[in-house]
Amino acid sequence: MTHFICVQCGTEFSESAREPEGCPICLDIRQYVRWGGQAWTKLAEHRKTHTARIADDHGLTGIEAKPHFAIGQRALIVPDRAGAILWDCITLIDDAIINAVRTAGVAAIAISHCHYYTTMVAWSEALGDVPIYLHENNRKWVMRDDRRIHYWSGETLGLTPSCTLYRVPGHFSGGTLMRWADGADGKGALLAGDILQVTMDRRFVSFMYSYPNMIPVNAATVRRIGEILEPLAFDRIYGAFWGRVIERDAKAAARASVARYIEAIS
């Protein structure tokens, strides 16, 4: 029995004797099946072809796989007085990554949405069964369910005195961002995955139902996102990919992003 991993999105599946017929995450309209057709790998094989880049990204330790694999996001370690939070996951997990995360004292894993669930259960196992926090609305997208996964409900969840999860609609019903109150030198930071996609000029964010298939969200949803963000104090936004960070004045950038999106589609 093997835990197969989808090559296109990096998601690990429950044990099976043969490769799954398809990946529901990639068959969904928000993702896509690779042009060469569905392909599978295993974590042991993935470790032979990829290595970890572990380095600072605007004050946080970032972790990504080299060469590029699947969607290409990077994980972040968020320090906290009550124990660090691992934000989002990548498929690769090896000795270098485990040592770095253990040294940081990671006490929990929180993930923005299913495109970054990847090998989250293997991460938890390697870190001593730390809990994984996912919004219950995204439960259908979990391909390897496990007792370590904690499904939370409602609109907010306080993980630690400094870190709070918020449900944010648009990309996925259970899409989640995390506000880190101690981030950005105490001014607050948002870890957004691509629930809020930091644009290439790193001056704005955008909002999409599907990024690869270019399906927008409607004005009402973007207004709702703006309403969720407005009461929050933050000066920085960490996006899903290396260096995609709005380093300062991110609250004003998010407000301007909401306004320009609505204007563009009106």
C-alpha cells in the first residue's frame, strides 16, 4: 500500500494498492490536470529529485522545493510566544526541513486552502503529531484524512495570543488567512496564501476563483473580503510565493485593491 502524490498539485492521498484514477483537486475547475496527463509520485521518489531551500523571506523562515514542483508555493514558519505556527505546506519534507522546523519549535500547522495541503499529515507525524487546522468547509478536499486534522467552523479561530485564523471567501469557501499580531515589528501581518494573491508589482492583491483558469469572483464577494480585512491591523502581507510580499502599508494596499477590483468589473 502506498501514499501516492499528485504531480500537478503535490497532494498526498490515503494509502492504496494502485494509483488513484484521478486527482479531484486537479479535476476541479479551479485547478487543471497537467497537459501530459495525470501523473503520480511518492514521497521517497520526490526526495531523490528535489532539495529544500530554507532561507529568510522578509523576516520569516521560508521553505520551498528546488527545482520547482507542483504549484510552487513556499511554507513559512511564524514564531509565537505559545509555539511557532507552520503556515501552508509543500510536498517535500526531508531531514533538513524537519531539523529546521523542530528547531523553530512548531506547535501547530495551519493551511490556507487545499492546493497547499500536500503532505500535511507527513509533516505532522514528523513533528510529533502536531495538530493541523483546516476550515470545515474544505473538508471535501482532504485526500488523506487523519486524526491529527482539526476542522474548525465559523469565521475566526484564535490559535495563539498572536495568531488568529479568518475564513475568507472567494477562492474557496473554506479559504483561510492568518493574522499575526506580532508581525511587521508589532504592526501586524497577514499570511494570505493566494486567498489574497499578492500581485507581481507587490503593490496590490487580487482575488480569483481560479488563478490558472482565470475565473474572477464577483463584486459582492470582494466587498465581503474588504469587510473582513477592514477591522484588522496589519502592515504587511505575505503571499503564497517566494518574495511575493507587500512589505509595508499593506492595509492601505488591500483597501485600494478592493476598490480597483470592483471598479474594473463594474
